[in-house]
Amino acid sequence: MMSSRLGLVALAFACLSLTNSNVVADDPQFEHLRFIQQVGKNLLYRGPEPKENNTFALKQMVAAMDKQHPLPSIYTILDVNLLTTETSDIEMEVAFFKANPKVGSILLWPTYGANTAPYSYSTAVIKERAINISQWMKDDLPTRMVTIRKLLETPVDPPLVIYMHCECGCDRTGEMSISYYMQFMNMTLAQAHKINTDIIGREMETDEKYGMEWYCFHLKYALNYNLTCQED
């Protein structure tokens, strides 16, 4: 066990040694990349798809992450892929981590949002649907949020760097990030939504906006968060 762990550390260092070189990256491809939170030694980021010339842009991605918040000298990556219809891009990322398992791994979480606004329903129906959100919403945000948090809270050596992304780092990534901000970073819906708008420079797409609103109601009614889930 110890020898395999040392082998992992050595190989991760060989693959990712650039991350401790204080490289300043101003790549416009990663303008929507942001650091979210550090829990213990593990880190969470959000951003766009790391792709250049149809290959996984590892070097550019970690340089952009390191500029946002310093990365440890040795770590492994969990690529949380939120893509849906972008089949060739999904296959490219899966192939990258299959060929480079010591760099990290990939988690496929296709993200769709919700196709109806909470306010299409009565208060009683909103409450019932919000409590049972995992039964009808494809994204199953309650399970995803708990999974991300448990990964961050679990000490590992080398540390884990989680990168959540869709294509632009805007809408699907926004839905996931806003849900995390509300549940684990003590933010209101309005505060979390504003952060996302400031990052992407526009309003979210409708389905993902509905998704974050439904999750706000889930936190309010299922987990007793003190949240206002309708913005002025």
C-alpha cells in the first residue's frame, strides 16, 4: 500500500510539476474559471471545458487554477464533467483519464436543469416537489452536493483538486456552483446568483436558473435552511 502510494505521488509530481512554478496564465479560454473553496487540503474549482485542439488542456487548466488559488505541489484531479450532448468532448476527456489514471479521474454528471419554474405551482406543490426533488429532477442535486462535500472533507494524500465544468463554465456549472454556495458557504440565493452573473457576465439560461431555484426550495423545505427563494 505504501509503495503504491509513493508511486502515485511520484507520478503525479512528474505529470503536474508545473503547478508549483508560479505560472501566470491569462488564457481567455479560462476567463470563467474560479476557485470556490478549500476544505482541509482539498480544493474545489469551477470553470469551462479544458480543451485545446480537441485534446484535454491540462497544462492551461492547472495554470489558470493556480492563478486563482495556489495549488499544492502534488495532487490528483477529479474532473466533474457536466456535459450532456457534447459527445466528442466527453469521449475526449474519458480517454484522457483512461490513458493517464495517475493524474486523476473523471466523474460524468450530465446536467440539464429543470424545465419548469417553481412559481408555476402552488406553494403546497412547490414544497412537495422540492422535498422530493431527487425523484423527478435528473440532476439529483441533493446527492451531488453531499458527494462533493464528502470528497472535500475526506483527507487524502496527495490532496484532491475537484474541477466542475460544463462547456462555457456558465449555466450548468452555475447551477452546480450556486447550489454548493447556498448549502455549504452560507449564501442566500440572491448572493450566489450574483456571483455567477458577475463571473459569466450575463444571466443564466432558463433551465439551469430553474434548477438552482428548485434547489433553494429543497434546502428551505427539506433541510430547514433559512432562505428566500424568490428574487426581486
